[in-house]
Amino acid sequence: MAAATVIINKRKLRYTGEAVAAFRTSKVDDNLASHAKCPDHDVNVSNGLCEHSTPRRVWNINASETCPPKPAPARHIGSYALTTNLAPWVKNALESYKPTDEVLELVKPFAAAFHDTLDRERKSSHGLHDLNAIELTYQCTLEVCAAILLAADAADDPVEMELDLHASRAGGDDHFTPWGKLLTNLDCDPPIIVQFPFYLLLCQSFTFEPNWHREDYVYSALTGVDWTKGQNKFNQRVAAFEALAWASLPNLDDKRSGQDRSFWRCALAYLRAMNDTENSRDFKSPRIAAINHNIHPDLIILARAFDTIGSAYMSRDGAAWLDDEGMDSLIGSAVPNDVMDLHTDIFTGETRNLLRLLYPPGKSIEEALSINSTILSSMLCEIFRGHHRAWKHNREDGRISSTSPPYSFSRARHRRIFETMEKYIDKYPKFWEWTWELYRMAKSQVTEAGVAEPLICGLKRAAVQGKLPDSPPNHFFHFWYDMVEDGTAQLAKKSPLGVTDDVAHIVRETHSLWHQQLLDESKQPGWGREFDIKSDKLLGEAGEILAARDGISDDAYKFTVAYGRLSMSLPYIAYHTVDAIIMAFGAIPRG
């Protein structure tokens, strides 16, 4: 574990006695397996990074010299102060990767533009971030994602796209407006852009970050610009916000602020390159969930991890933890998003989804439930490890995986979360029976052996439905289990899930909506859309209340922690059932 001088105030985190006991008794530091223990790992680790001298790669030669490492005031986690060395399995995968000429031709102009951005960053570098490693990982990610696009484009039975599900066309994000004002002090239009500052708030709440900067929230909003753009007039609103953001905060300039925010600009440049690659022409995608490709799973997993741009969100100062544990955090930021989006991704032609890329077709419902129970349990174990690193090692990188579920639930209308779930519940009478069985199987895998298994290994074990060795259960999630199974006592408290009085009713109403009312068999047709509307309304109301505070307070952190716990509960578990159904029987088209 890398040394750090950043100190997390553990007293503010308010872990329960059982949680602290789980930290103290856990032997995860001693028992955590390396990626080399994954069953399919058969590549030897070599020293150093490959030169990646493929002649047609436009990013081989740097126009600017790389700034040598310089000390940082708060911590030093690798050869460069704010970048760890790459995990051995990532180095191995990148060293063995040889993109095809077709892939290189597809990404060529966009890889070149990204390279130009990185060269500009090298010229002005503070010497804190390893820009060569950052470019290597993002450029290879761009290539792998392009290879996935081309593989999906070869589908014999392509899906008919539902373009109204695209981010630039989907509506219903006005509940983010007060949150945008609170976090950026700007009028964020279109309000969907606020999902990124809201995600940063979720991340900051993981350790009750005391040193927040408005500039980081604005930069995070800018990461939504290329992600949100579509082929319609919506672009004008996005462009107007982009201009407003740059004009409103002169301190976005590093020279004025004295802060190195190159990590935001690198992430922005990658998103632009990926967006341009996707939109360079029309691509087909298969109707079934699984995408047939011949790409090594390690490449698939690392590409999806870096594609999240989670490295820009994983710490207070832009520190990028790219070691084994940090990579699992990055993977963990992708998995819940992919679980929640599988249905939508199929009908929008989105190919960068681990469930589409790791798990083959032709599974029975029993096999699919088993796969998804292991995906769920592996994520829970990863969340425990992230909290353990924060509690014991002053590492906050686990925040990006722990806060991924609420990132999805914060846009219920936009993502049609309950509207989609209603389709599957209506069509499959065994839905809740399957859900509780999946939950039982997942719970049985949240053990000391599960905690000792890296997330990447758990995802691979899910594919073959492998079993963990017998070991005692991990007790960290006791109160989460109670909230899923009942939650009455926790929600009846004066400060349910630790929130302040003025937002307590929002927490209670959200839990009631997502649990008791969700299970109520007397719901009328169309209840899914109604639940989406109510969910967003409650989150928007919390934003209005908290925006009346003076800046980003601990009260906002307390609420987002509670919201995060709620977002991991019954509806999140139920989406694993939705995915199992899709794997076994196919996605339900609109009709």
C-alpha cells in the first residue's frame, strides 16, 4: 500500500461499531489475492512498459519533453507524486495488445487530436502527474473501444435503435437545477450536465472531504459536454453552458489558481476523442446482449475501467491510483452503471458495457441469476475494500466505486429506471422470486473469501459460475441487509441513515417508495413512470433544501451518503434480475 500524508478524518465517517469491528478483524491486507491468482492469468510480468512502436500509431512521438517528477505538498504515491505505477496485469495486457489496421484507421484523427492535447499539457506540466502513462492508458482504451465498435458492427441481427433514449434527447432532469446552483454557482442548462458535479459530490462525501473547490465542480460539469452532445439543437444549449463555465471562473486556468487540474483536461480530451470516434459514422449493434468479439477479457476490463474517466474523480487532488486496488476501484465505478444500463444500452447501440462483453449468450435463467449474483456480491466486497482503505490507509479511491449506484439513480426519469423495471415485472411473474433468490446467493458470497478476491477475478468467476472456498461471513453490511429486507427501525429514527431533520422525510419517503411501495402488488399500470417522477422530485427537493445552506456543508455530505445507501438497496438488486432475464430471454423492446 502506497504511503500518503493525506489524512482522512475517520471520526466524521461515523462507521457503526459493527463496521469498525469488520475493519479490525478483516485480514484483507494479508489475504487479498493478486490478479495473478485469477484462473485465466497466464502472462508473465515484464519490466517496464512496451514502447508501443506500431508505426501507424499517431501518438508514438511526443513533440514536447515530459516534465520530470516533482514533489507534491500532500502525498507521493508513485514515481510521479500523483500517479501510482500501473498494476502489473494492466501492463501485461497493454504490452500484448496489437490493434488492427482497421482500428488504427478509425481512431487516427481523434487519437491525433488527443495526442496534441497531451503535448500541450506536457509543455505546461507541474511534474505531478505521469502524463505518459495517462496518455498510454487512454489511447489504448480508445483503440480497444474502437475494436469493440467494429466487432458489434458486424452483427448479423442488429437492433433497431431507439434514438429517443440518447442523452441529448431524453428529458426530465430539471430536479438537478438546485444541485447545479449549489455545486457550481452557475445556472446549468441543460440540467443533465449537473449529474457530473453531483457524482463528484457523492465522491467527496465518501470521506467528508473538507477541502473542496468550486473549480473542480465546474470542471466536472464540463466533462458532461461531449458526453451530452447529440445531433440536434440541444448542442446549442451545451455550447452556451461551456462558454459560461469558462467565462465565469478565471481560476479554471492553472496559472491563476496555482492548482494542477491537468487530470480534468485529459479526461475531457479523452471523452471528446471517444465521442468523435462513435459519431464518425453509423455503427450497428446486436439485438442480443452479448457482443461477439475476440478481445482478451483483461483488455476489455481495463478499457471499460479507464473509459469511465473515474481516475479524474478518485481523489481530492487528482491523484490517480492505477495499482491493483485502484484499478478495482475504476472497474467498480463501471459495473453498477453497466448493470443499470444493460437494457438501455442494447436499444441505443451502446457497446461499452461489461455485461455485454464478458458474458456469452445462451444462458438459462438459473445460470444468468448465478452470474448476476456473483457480480452483485463482488461489487459489495469491492465496496468493503474501498471503505477499509479509507479507514486504515488514508486512500479515498474507493469512493468512485461506492458512489456509482446513486449516480445511476439520480436520473430516474432520464434513465427510465422504474418504467423499464415495470416491463420485466409485468412479463415475468417470477420476477421477485428470482430477485430474492439472487439476493440470497449474493449474500452468501459476501464472506472473507469474497473480500480476498479482487473485483476483476470476481467478474471472471461469474462467467464460469465458480464457487468461493468456505469462509466466515463479512459483517460490514449488516445494516444494509436490514434496510433491504425491512429497514423499519432504521428509518423510524429521528435522523434516518444519519441525515439532518429537514431532509429526514425525503429519506423516509424514498425508502418507502423503493421498498414497500415497490413490492405492493396493488400498483396500477404505469406505476414505473410515476416512480421515476417521484424519485427525481424527492432528490430535487433535497437539493433545494441544501442549496439554502452556505456552500457545500457536511449536511450535504450526510444526505448523499444516505442517498448512496438507498441507491444500493432493493431496486439496484432488482436490476440484476432484469439483466439475468435479458441474458436468458432477451431485452423487451418498446411496444
